[in-house]
Amino acid sequence: MRWAAITWIGTSLMAPGALAQAQPAQDAAIRDDLRCLAVLAVLAQSPEQTLPGMLGGAYYLGRLESRMTEEELAKRVVAEARTMTQADAQTTMNRCAADLQASGQRLQDLGDKVQEPPAATTP
């Protein structure tokens, strides 16, 4: 019983620090997603890149919509876009493209697993 109380106290004391460390990482991830969405929204306006821009944009839009309201999302993506230089946009596009390729590969791998025949059960 005493160990349980000590563990609970230790966990209670450590939790605020752990949360404080997690917040900047979460903020950076949101910022990265906002930047990807901004670049892909512009890309979607290009006649040659409409489909890739829309598909990639939909991925990041879905990630962000689960974290903030539509109004906040619009405000933050525009604000983030206005801070980006052309070089920032290119670097962001490269990072986002790599992320999207990795996600696409995970989706294909999942599709392969879904199509595998079920394992035979022995009576």
C-alpha cells in the first residue's frame, strides 16, 4: 500500500513536467501540418498539380480539423503561410511529400494485409 502511495505521488509530481515537454513537440507538429496545408492549398490551385495538391491537402486538413475549429484552422494556416519564404515553401513541400509517400506506403501495406487469406484454424 505504501508503494502505491509513493508511486502515485511520484507520478503526480512528474506529470506536469512531462506535459510541459510534450506541449512544444505537439505545437511543432501542428505548425508543420499547418505549413504543409498552406503549401498544398497553393499547389492545388495549379492546373497541373490540382489532384496531388487536393489529395495531400485533404490528408493534412483531416489531421488539423481534429485539433481545432474550422475558424481557428483558417486563421492559423493563413498566418503561417504569411511567414514563409519561397525557400521555406520548397523545404516544406519536400518534407510534406516525404510524409505523404510514407503514409501512402503504410496504406498500401495495410491493403496487402487486408487481402491476405485468413490463417487456418485447427480444430
